[in-house]
Amino acid sequence: MKSLFHIDLIFDRPPVLVAASAPREPVPYSGMLLRAARVQDAMNVARVHVRTWQSAYRGLLPAAYLDGLKPEDRAARYTFENPDPAKPFTIVADDNGLIVGFASTGPARDDDAQGCGELYAIYVDPDRWGSGIGAELIKAARARLVKLGFQRAILWVMEGNVRAERFYTVDGWQPDGQERTQKIWGIAVNELRYRRKL
């Protein structure tokens, strides 16, 4: 699917939305915009985060746990607009003021992946699955890592999350054999690591 839009990849200023056929000409467009997350986006990003967990991980995590997740608990943890390149950087998909997805990146945190970038998270509101938003977000996330000088990247995916594994494989990620069990949001989660060249 050919992109109908893309962003200016200079992330320290507001994004410029341009037509795919004329890469530097600004055009009016009333739809989706990929941009850097702002502090005031925290609650809307958290709503997407929680809704996605509740849909994507149903059957993988206890239902009572998923039903008890609250955006308010998650929103306070975000550190949007931090200029430190060693901290997470989040790109949001903004559909006329409604946050419908996000991706967070930064330097890899694993000792055996020093010098790599990492896709920390990518989530799209379940009502928008299959719309191409995830593909645009992951493309922008990879571009951000390249801008930071990384040539390779890793990510962790919950074991059994077949939809996510398929999405990452289509984007060129491959499992590298590393596994871990980690506490996320207070629950133990088994994860598999994927890797790709940028």
C-alpha cells in the first residue's frame, strides 16, 4: 500500500505533512498526521495503550488484570518532550486531534545490544487495526533511529502475540533467539526479541 502522507523527519521541530508524490511541497490535508508526542497528549496516548493491551493480550494475560488497567495509571509515566536522545522519543498518529496510535524509540537497553536502537513500543487503537497506521508509525520510528545514528535495532514482543509477530516479520524484523520474562505493569510477561538492520 502506497503511503498517502509522510512526515518531515526533522523531529525537533513541528512536522510538515507533504504529499507522497511531491516530497517537499506542503499541501492541505485534513487527515492523519504523524508528529512528536507532547506533554498534553499523555492521557490520550494512555487510552490507546490500555485499549490495545486489553484487545491484543486478551487470552494471553488474565482477563481480570486487563479489565482493571486504567489510562490514568499509565499517563503519569510518560516523559514526552524530553530533549535527551538517550530517553524515549514518542511519535503519535493524530487523526484530526484524536490520537489513534503511537511508537516509542530510543537506544537499546540490553547489555548485549549496545550500539543498537530499540523500538520500545508501538500501539494502534484496535478500532484502527488494518488501516496502515501501524506501518506508517513503524516506518517513522525506524527513520528516527536512523537519524540518531543507529544501523540496527531490536524490539521485544510478548510470546504468543501472533498478530504482532506477523506485523514485525512483514516489516523485516526476525527473532534473534533471545527470550526473557519481565514484569510490565505489575504482571510477569514472557517476551521474544526481534532484530533488524535499519
